[in-house]
Amino acid sequence: MIDHLRDKGMPRGRSNCVFTASTPETTTCYGSYVLEDGQITWRNATRDPQTPYLIAITGGTGKYCEASGQIRVVRTQSEAGGGLYQLEVITSRKRATSQAWSR
């Protein structure tokens, strides 16, 4: 699944997501946020895909080559086939500023 990422309505990149397993108990997927200055890769296994949920940062490239921590995902607006999500990057050192992204 590919989603387009926007910040305040402006295109900022895309999100790639691959579902690797889904059972009644757990959904597992991995993906990346492909941004202008590099990528942030992540992996997620959840029992309840409803937001808010956390996804683990597994690495990055370019500006994000030292990416680590987790991303808190919150659905702020629901639409048919998607919606508006807020992504908050949380690192072990500090919390980054929240960004609003639409899918």
C-alpha cells in the first residue's frame, strides 16, 4: 500500500506499507516514510490497529540515517479509504515536534 504524505496540505513524501501477516490476534507490517531528505523505515505488530498506536523505527537514510525510537500514530480525521493521521516521532533523547500527515 502506498500513501501520500502531506504537511499542512503540501506534498512531503509517501508511505510504503507491506502487510506480512494477519491473524485474528495480530497484524504485522513493515514500511518506510519516503521523504525529501531520506527515508525512515519502521516495523509494527499490533493486536488492535485502532489509533493511537506505536510503530518501531528500524533505521533511516539521508537526513534520517541515525533514526531510532518509535512513531506514535493518531487518526485525527476519518475518510473513506483513508483519513488524516498525526505522526509523532519519539526518540530516546527527546520528543520531536508533531506533524500532521494525510493518507
